[in-house]
Amino acid sequence: MTNKPCPSDHWNDGTDTCADCGAFLNETTPGDTFTVVENAGYEGENDRRSFDAFDDAVKWRDRWYSRQERERLHVEIRLDLADGTSTYEI
């Protein structure tokens, strides 16, 4: 994954999404997936659903979990790279 500037020179809202145009500012490699995870970073992590696009993972997470549930259940989105590694640093 490589960072790229917003094509419109807009600013990153802190989630690697342009706050003005909504463009995702990180390129992914074919085979990379974004997985919604409960209990993220703790023993007993539970993969809920995976998506090819970050925006789809965010939409699904926000549709299924309230802000309070995301905090209580430690719901995060993990980037699973095609090379077998993963990270929560998206």
C-alpha cells in the first residue's frame, strides 16, 4: 500500500479519506481486503466480514454498529494484505 496525494489537493480527514471529495487516499494491491473485526487487538478477535474496498467496510460497520457498540465491542477495520500480513494502521 502506498500513500498518494488527493487528486484535487484536498486534505486528509484523518481516516485517509479526503474530507472534501471523499476519495480514498491509499492505493491497495489486488488481493488486499478490509475486514471488520470485533474485539480488535484483544484475545478472541472475531472477523465479521471482509470487503475489497475500504469504503464498503466502513459503510457496513456503520450500518451494523452504533458508535457506542463500536467502542464497547472494540470494532475496527483491519487491512489484510495480499502478502499475508495485516495491520490496523490504515
